Amino acid sequence: MKKFEVNGKIKNGKMEKNFKKEVFSLNQNTAMEKVMNLFGSKNKVKRRHIEINEVKEVK
């Protein structure tokens, strides 16, 4: 498993909040899916309100 850092924004009405999340995953696509799942389950944010700007591997 590799460690990825995912950067982006969450849009909630008129407010936007930046986030930086580190997750363990096999590749970049599953890292993005994992972040969307985390925000959806914990913060009740819809996928269309999550904007991912960058996914990079952390060594």
C-alpha cells in the first residue's frame, strides 16, 4: 500500500473549505474514492460538492 495526499475543496452552500487528507491506497483513483467516501460518511457531503485538485504520492 502507498500513502497518498489528496488536496481539494468542499463546497457547502456559499462557503468553501479547503482540505488536505492523507490516505493509504493502492493507486490514485482508489485514494480519491476513499476520500469521497470518508467525507460522505462522516460529514454528509455529496460527491458533487467535493472538488479534488491534486493527488500525489507521499514517500
